[in-house]
Amino acid sequence: MLGEKISESTGKRIVRRVISVNPPTAEVRFEDSGTMLGIATTGLGTYTSVVRPDGSIYGTGQGLNTTQDGDAIAWEGTGLGKFGAGGAVSYRGMLFFRTTSQRLARLNNACGAFEYEVDSSGATTSQIWEWK
């Protein structure tokens, strides 16, 4: 069951590079800003996407978010995606977090169900809900 929304962010895809053509595989880097548990954060992440024979996309990624006070939240995740018009991409998946921050400690025991969108210009939006 989806619970509370724990994060929202907007950002920009920074780099895309092909790392294999068999199977078609790309690495993507992005930067964003938003909130986690209501606390302002900035973040960066990298994910690798493999285009499957049916045209769907399987991705794995990792990243780091930091607060203005210097707290850090690391994340790893995986998701499934699909291509949209003009090179847009839409993903759904799960994230898992690690932090030593006392204020954000509940993320250590949370599974985050995410929606991640990249439009044709490379602008990103992300929402994460706690999966209970």
C-alpha cells in the first residue's frame, strides 16, 4: 500500500551516453532539487537503462541527495520505463535509502515507490511515496 509522499523534485538530465548497442544500453546522469520528508535537498544520480526486445526499458541507478545542513541520503533503485514522444521517458520503480542523518533516519527503513519523468527537453520530475 502506498503511504505518505516522502519526496518531490525537479531537475535536468545532464549527460546521456551509449555504453552498449547489444543490448542497447545507455547511461544517464541528472541533477535535481526538491524535498525529502519536507526538508529541502539537492541531488544527483546516475542510472543505466537497457532497452528490451519489446521496447520497454529496464533501469538501475544510484544517487546522493544532500540537505542545506550537510546531511546526506544515498539511494539505489530499479525501475521499468517506456519511451514517449520526442524522446521523453517515463519510469516506475522502487528506491532504497541510507542515511546517518537523525532527521531523516526513517528513510533507512523505507521502501520508496517512485514515478520519474523526463520530457523531450531533458527536464525531470520525480515523486516518491513510502510503500508500507
